[in-house]
Amino acid sequence: MMDREDYVKKLKCEILDSDTYVDVTDDKTRIVENKVKKVTDTLYKKGSIDSDLRRYLTSSVELPVSFRATRSFINLGCLSALL
């Protein structure tokens, strides 16, 4: 089991590693979220997904920007495969 100080130290090293994370100069989260919403609405109207899945894919839970963008890119990729 790792103690808190070791965990925080390793986490900081991981975050500062430029091979793992990089700073972004422009946040494309809103653009991707809008695309996901369009695709999700199309699939919902076609009957390909139900309202629960639609709500999940388009939820606006406030997450850190990196997580929102990641979830949106993953959702967009998965949804595009369904079209």
C-alpha cells in the first residue's frame, strides 16, 4: 500500500512528464461536445439509442477540461462508428 506522500509525489512526476501530458493552447471541448450532441440527437431520432444513453452521452457534468475532452473524443469516435 502506498502512503499519501508517495502517491502525490508520483502523481506530480507523471503530470510533469511531457510524454504523458501536454499543455493545450486552445480548448476544443465545446466544439467536440456540440458534435457529440448532434450525432447523439441523430441516433436518438433514428431510434438507434434510447433516452438514457442519449442523456449519458450529452450530460453536462462539470469535469476537469481534460476529462471532458477525453470523454467527448471517445464518445464521438464510438458514435461515428454507429452512423
